Amino acid sequence: WEKMWMDRRSAIEPVISHLKHDHNMIRNFLKGKEGDRINAVLAAAGCNLRKLIRAFFLFLDRFTFFRAHICQISFFHN
């Protein structure tokens, strides 16, 4: 059981580190335990939003490349 806990912890630590450094969680400007919770939720939401935006633009890039490639093939075959 302890080994599973340590493995899980070692998988989570890099995520927490990136949240702290990339989303400015080094210092919390909100008061109390409720402020700590709000800060953590907002940082996680920002991280997820960044992932969604990255995935959207990757999809858009691949979609436009695929569409341009199909148009080019159909142009040369006519």
C-alpha cells in the first residue's frame, strides 16, 4: 500500500510543481483556507484551459492542412 502511495505521489509532484511555477502559485494573495482553495481551483482551471486551447489549435492546424491537401489532390486530378 505504501509503495502505491509513493508511486502516486511521485506522479503528482511534477504537476504541482508546474502549477506553482507556471500559474504563479508561489504566493497566495487570498486570505485564509477559503483563499487557498480558490487559488488552487483557479490555477487548475487555468492549466486545463491552456490544455484545451492548445488542443483546439492543434486540431485546427491539422484540419486546415488536411483540407488544403485534399483540395490540392482534387485540383491536380481534374
